[in-house]
Amino acid sequence: MAELLEIGWTTGLYYTDSFTRLWLPIATLSAAWLSFCLFVITVQQIPSSKAYAIWIGIETMGVAMFEIPCFEKPASMVRMLFILSIVAGIMGLTLSSTPH
């Protein structure tokens, strides 16, 4: 849920029209605040370095994937390769820090 809010508020920044319409910035800032609160809860469960790396990786990947259909960004092979490298990094970080 936290990551969906994170992707939502990051994408919401695009739609705020330089904060000219009141409800869009309020919704965007509310999603950011709630997302941060959920991240704080997450950090209490797993190490902060792991949580933050996963957090940023999923956000980056999510926004990049969301931009393809919604903002008509290209879905080139290079773009998809780099998105997959983010997924590989998240998986590698998770697997390498799990006790065996």
C-alpha cells in the first residue's frame, strides 16, 4: 500500500499544475504523508538501509512503468532492460541480506 501511495503522489506532482488547483496538491501531499507514515512502520520491521533501497527501487520502477501508458513514454528495449535491472537489484539486495 505504501508503494502504491508513493507512486501515486510522485505521479500526482505532474498533475498539480504548479499548485494552481487546490485539491490536486492536497491529494498529492496527503498521499506523500500517508506513504511516509507507512514507510516508518516498515523501518521498524526491517533494517532501514534495506527498506530504503527497496522503497526507492520500487518507486522508481513503478513510476517508470506507469509513465509508459499514461504519459506515452517509449517502452524501448533499453528502458525495459534498465527497469529489469532495478528489479534484479531489489531481489539481490533482499536475498543477500536474508540470513541462511
